[in-house]
Amino acid sequence: MQVVNISKIGICSAIVGLSLLAQGCSSVVFRPVSESGKDAAGTFNGQWAARIVSTATSQHGPGGWTLTCPDRAGTDLGIISVENGTASVAAGKDNKMSTYVSDSGRFRFEIPTGVVMAASGTSDSSLSNGDITLIMHGSLSSGEGLYTVGIAEFSNSGCTSKVAFSKL
């Protein structure tokens, strides 16, 4: 069995096994918005709360991997500050990440963590690239999105949670 445990990053944990289960979360993957495509009218200016709504406990990953993730419903992911089409979010103690918001409210954050995950000692496989990236994307106009603890070896697939965005 191939086992990976990413609980040490404290945001989401997963045990990845080789069984095939139905995927619990799926969605359209948003690409980051270009500077030329950002909202120039300030439609989404202000503070937005991001909160996890649900996490499917079994999620299908690439190559036949199945991720078993804890449900983090109710977990606050922080405040997204939007000003003139630029969204910012705290990414650690002294770091802030920024991205652009489109005129329809779409955005995508990709936040490298500096954390490298390794397969569990009980696994019969290993990871060659366990770098973790946190990905949050969605639409402020619909108030919905996704949050993924992405594993580089899995093309940044990982435990994915549904997220709600609400203007403060």
C-alpha cells in the first residue's frame, strides 16, 4: 500500500492508498488572472472571509491513488483583501501573497509552503517530489471555490475542500 501523511503541515492531512474510490470533489480549475484581465472597476474591493464548507473524505488522485482526507468544515482560511483588482492573503507569519481578480470575480492563489512531504514508513512506494503548494481558487461573485493541499508529484492534486467566500 502506498501511504502518504501530510498532517504535519497542520492544514489538511491525508493518507493516500492505492484503492480506487469515486472522486469526492471536482471542479473547473481556474488559471491565475493576468494583470491585463484584472478588475479595474474595483467591483470586488473589500475584505472577504474564506471558510471551508466541506471536504470529501475519499478523493481520487492521479495514477490510481485514493486520498483519505479529514473533513475540515468550518475551518477559517483567513481574510482575502481586494483592492483595485489585486487580492492579497496572509501566507505565514510575515508573508503576504497576491494575485489578480477578474471583472467576473475569478481568482487563483498558489502558495508554496516550503514543506516537503515524504511517504509514510509503512508505504511500499516513495515520493520523488513531495513539495506542498496550497491552492485556493474560485469566484467572489458566486462566493464559491476550492482549497487544495497540492502535492507536486501529483501535479498539485491533493486533499481538496469546498470553500465559501463572504464579503465582510
